[in-house]
Amino acid sequence: MDKNLSKHQYLMGLSKKEVLNVMGKEFNHYPLDVWTYYLKNTWLGKKVYLVICFNNNKVSEIKITKSWH
């Protein structure tokens, strides 16, 4: 498991409101079921994002993605 991912496992099961209190709003639209949070850049310059998926207003999945964008 990615160390960034394991660091955010505590978010599992939280409501959207609880995630907002912990992580902030950033550019996420509240009604959507997928939110992203910028974490860092890799040494090559890729951006690392935390992707949070909600089901019935609760965190159901957490992923780490990397992108050049």
C-alpha cells in the first residue's frame, strides 16, 4: 500500500461534512461523489492527488493518482 494512501485511511467511513472539516474544500463540488485533493509533486514533476469516492454521503474508497496535469 502506498504510504500516502495508508496515511489517509482514517477518512474511510467519514461523511462529506467531516471530510471538509479535515481536508478543506479545495475545488470540490459538494454534491459530487468523487473529490480530489492535491498532495504533492513527485521529483519528476508529476502531481500526486488523493481521490476520495463517496457512496451514500460516506467515504467508500480512497485512491492515490499521479498526473502530469
